[in-house]
Amino acid sequence: AESSAEKEYSSTMTKDKEESVYVKADASGRTREITVETSLKVDPDSDVIEDISSLSDIRNTKGDEEYTAQPDGTLLWENHGEDISYKGTSESGLPLDVSISYFLDDKAITPEELAGKSGKVTIRFDYTNNQKKTVTINGKKQTVAVPFTMITGMMLPTDVFSNVEVTNGKLTKVGDN
């Protein structure tokens, strides 16, 4: 199973920055790989587009602009008048936890025990948001959760799964899945 977590926010370094975080996870929800796709809006008043990143294996995905990495993690991208789109991998932990539960005929089962069995299968995804920030509301400081949009996708082959139903989501047929 693969889960994708997606987040978007503005960086303190650039006004217009969007990030999408893609997580490949094993059947229990443990993270195998984290890939981050970043989009930076062009800054018409500068020769460089400044960003900050802790990603490794950074590569420009839509242009030929290069960057210079500074010791503090700042990236200085060449400004050719186009937005910058880049991708990299993250070793940082996620700001949320994903838990996947499996049930066969309404009884809890591990993914390993489920393999090769038949019956009514339920797969449940639960998310715990660990990212919080302190804000001032009506003059009082309060701790609130940082909002995230979560999208989880699974490819289920039609020769193995039938009568698939989805709660709080969308079912789409793609090829033989």
C-alpha cells in the first residue's frame, strides 16, 4: 500500500512557495520513502530566487536553472524569469502519523495474515497530526494544529478485489485496478 501526504504552506524565505510531500509506506503505514515536490514563484526584483530546504538529491524538474547551497540550508536559485520546480528526498520525520488497520470479516488481522485469504476486507487509515503552532486569538495565546490535506491512494487489482466500497473518499477504476 502507498500513502501520500500532501501539505502546502508559505515559507519564511519566499512569499510564494508550495510543497507537496509524497510518502511511500509499507502495509502497516511505516514510511519507506519521502519525496517532496516544491514550487517557487519567480521573484521579478532579484537575480536569484531564495529558498531554504533540508532536502537531499535536489533536482530541478521543469527548467535548467541551477542552485547554490549555502551552509545554513539556504538555496540560491538562478532567476531566469520562470518559476522554479524542484524535487528532493527528505530524511526528516513527517508532521503526522499514519496508522493502517486491516479487518477480515470484521475481525482484526495483520496484513501478512490477510495475504491469500478471502472474505470481506476492511482497510482503515487513521491520521494523527503532530504539528502544532502557537497563535494569538482575541489576545490569548493558544496552541492549534497546523492544517494538512491528506490524500491516500491504493491500487487494488480487479482480479483479486471485487465489490469495493469507499467511505469518505472516491473510487476510481484505472486499467485493471
